[in-house]
Amino acid sequence: MQKQYDIAILGGGPGGYVAAIRAAQLGFKTVVIDKDNLGGICLNWGCIPTKSLLKNAELFDQIKNHSEDFGIKTTGLDYDFKKIIKRSRDIADRISKNVEMLIKKNKVDRIRGFGKLISQNKIEVYDEKKKLIETVNAEKIILATGARPRSIPSITVDKKNIITSSEAMTLENSLKDLVVIGAGAIGVEFAYFYSTLGTKVTIIEMLKHVLPIEDEEISVALEKSFKKRGIEILTNATVEKADVNGNKVNVTLNVNGEKKIISAEKVLNSIGVIGNVEGIGLEELGVQVEKNQIKVNKETYETNIPGIFAIGDVIGPPWLAHVASAEGIHCVERIKGIANPPINYDNIPGCTYCQPQVASVGLTEAKAKEKGYEIKVGKFPFMASGKAFAIGEREGFVKIIFDAKYGEILGGHIIGSEATEMIAEIALARSLEATAESIIKTVHAHPTLSESIMEAAANAYGEAIHI
């Protein structure tokens, strides 16, 4: 049986399902096709369940190491690893069901199966046994097939000894030791989670610092914090091979020109992601793909084939759920004829949810200088924040970079408790083309952590009160 739609969306992650709902709101007859639960990697195996795990770790760490500071006495403190994992999975399942309800509420059709482009306006849908179950015709098609963990040719991910983030969040038991390859957001989040529960963690990163895309001061501060936790960090290190030997994995690496072998119960491969472009009919149809990324016009998200669009991780970085959602909304609004300005990719907040949290938006100090700006830099440590003292979260600081000539906010960087919640203020200020004066003269509530943003801005101009 063939069905006719205005828009068919292949992939039900944070790009696909959001695009589907917005399309329905705009009056399009819409269908979303996905072989798995709606929500994609983010909701089912990434953003949401990992934040659940990280909250468990944070809570356990607070009680274990800081309860006495709050006058709370504990005895016999322990954790149930299976319950920690179950809570995470239950939350993911619940929210995925909520997304299914939203799809139904907005009268979007849902087909469960693997979709493949057959022509400019046709998708065939197959079940898990590769049997054709549906043919969908649509005036417009949006590809939102997401991405999967990138692999290293010399290291075979067997999902038992050498694992990805999906296996790391569903293990039967906690680990005695763990090697994490790659110190991006995923790597450092799992390093924090397992180390807090008592695992001996070693992080391997080929670049100079962990979180290498962040401002260097932020990365250095996180490294110091992690080392205090007992996490071993090996930077400027490249992995040559990983061999499974019984119940251990031996990792051979080169650290600053020296060979080193380390062993652990598991190795977590977290070196990034790669777009899901295989097997969906791109090559047969002539859709342009480069380096496993579908090429699109970033104003409309249309591919080189008229009527076929692509959004989210499958079109390349930044590989972030909120970017995919924004692209999905923008794409269907452009299809409707709403002439919104393009997404500003220079003002996308990035967040890492370990403790201390890390969040940033805009340029790092090094990038600002590289671009030729004369800059003013303002910093405010949480050690000087009354609210941070009151809640026992004094680690970290706010750093804001301004254009010295006009006061333009070039970048904002935060490391500390609730950094991921606070970064939105700086992102909003940048989107409104606010200046340092705008932040300084906006009255912030006291006591709050967010007033540290005001103090950092004031510090850049010699006006800070509390440092």
C-alpha cells in the first residue's frame, strides 16, 4: 500500500520528531519513519539517560564527601549499580513514550521500520527481516538519520570488552578500572560517572588538553579537578592498538613519543561520531555526501536533489541535539515559505555535564586573538560568590571575552555547578547583540550563581565589586 504525504521524515531523533511536529503545526500532512523508539540516540542512548547517571554520581559524591559539611551524618553509605542503570533506562523509556504521545497528539503518522529512498519523492519502508511493509510518497523528504560512534581501524569495538557509550550505560556491574579513549564531552562525562563510583579511570586524549575545543583555561581547570578525583589523564597520546586478554584489555599507546601499555577491565571508545549515510539510498539517487556527511544548503537544508532535505548529525558538526531540533524547525518553516534568517552557528551553546560542569558559547580567547580582535577578558571565581559558598559549590569560574572597541560579547565560558543552565544568558545576550554594559547594568538577583556573569563582565572593565 502506498500513502501520500506533504512531508516524510526519515529518522525520529531530536531533529526528526521536532521537524515532524512543527510541520504538522504548519498544516503539512506528515509522517515520521524510524526503526527504533522515537527520540533517537539523544533521548534513548545519550542526552537524557546519561544525565540521569551523572545525577546519581553527583548525589553519591555529595553525600560521600560533603555531607559532614552540611551537618548531615551518614553511615554505611553504598550504592546499587543495577538500580542506577535501571533508573536511567526507565527515564529514557518514559520520555520516549511521551514523544510518541506528542507525535500522535499532533496527528503525525508514525511508521516503525527502516526507510530507504527510492526516488525523489518515494521511500520504501522495510521491517527487521528486510520485508517491504510500506511505500511512502511525499512532496518533500527530510533526512534525519543521525550519527553513530566513530571507530578506530586498529581497535575493534566488540561491545563487550571494548565498548561504546551505549554499552557503558547498560553494564551489569560497575568496573574496577576503565580506559576512556577520547576526552570530548562523552569521554569526560563517563570518566566522571565511573570514577565517582570508585572505578580507576584513565583518559587518553591525542590533543593537548581534555575538552580540546573549549577555552584552554577551562580545560586546564577541569584537568586539575579530575586529577584531584584520582582520574589519570594522558594527553598528547595516540592509541596504537587494544588487545583483549582474558578479562582485561591491554591498550598500547604513544605518549609524547614514548610507548606505554595500560590495562583495564573495559575500554570505552569515545572519539566522536560519524553520520548514518549508508543504506538509505543516497548513492543511488545521487545525493551529495562528503566525509560521511550529507551536503546541504545551510539556509534551507536542501540537498543537491530538489525536494530532499537533511538535518541534524547526518549533515555534520556541531553534533548536538539542540542544533538538530533548531535545524528541523528552520527547515520545515522554509518549506512553508517562512523567510526566517539562517541559524547562527557561531552562537550555539555547548555543554558538558560532568562535575564541575562546563558550558561555552562563541569564541575562545585564543580564537578571538587569532581573528585579530583586541579583547577585554573578565573573570569571576565562584570562590567569591555568596551563593556558591552557601550551597558548597565554590569550584570554577565564569570567563567572558569582549571586543575592546565596541564591547561586543565574543565568547562566554563557565566551569562550575550549574554552568550548563547559566550559559543561556550569555547566548541570549549575544543573539540580541548586547554589550558588556548591557550585562553589567542588568540587575541580577542576589544571591544567585548567575550574578557571577554580571561580575565577570564588570571585571573586564574594572568595575567588579566582589573581587
